[in-house]
Amino acid sequence: MADQTNGPVETGAAMDYSEHDKTYAMFLAGTKYTTIVIVALMIAMAVYFFTGAGAILSFVLFLILSIGGSILAR
């Protein structure tokens, strides 16, 4: 037998909107910083593979781009 509800089933339970907003903000921040790190990694890999820069310089470039991008994205 179907459950007895006091209202439309489509509305569901009451939502905690403040918690929803916090979770969404964390998701957006994680997406933003992950994108920055991936772009910095791709640039550093291109420098490593297509120039004579070497691994250490490419890693330093990766760190500089990641930190700089994170600071600029705030």
C-alpha cells in the first residue's frame, strides 16, 4: 500500500537551504581550483616536452602558475 503523506510527493522533505548553499560553494571552489591546477599542469608539461627547460624548471613553473592562479582567483 502507498505511503500516506500530508501534501504533494513532489515537494519532498523540507530542505536545509543554508547547508545546500555551503555545499554548492564548496563545489564551485573545488572546481575552480582544480581547473587552475590542471591548466598549470598542462602548461608545465608543454614546457617540459617541447622546450629544453628540464623537469626542475617545469615543476617550478607549475608551482608558480598554481599559486599565482589561486591567488588571482580569490
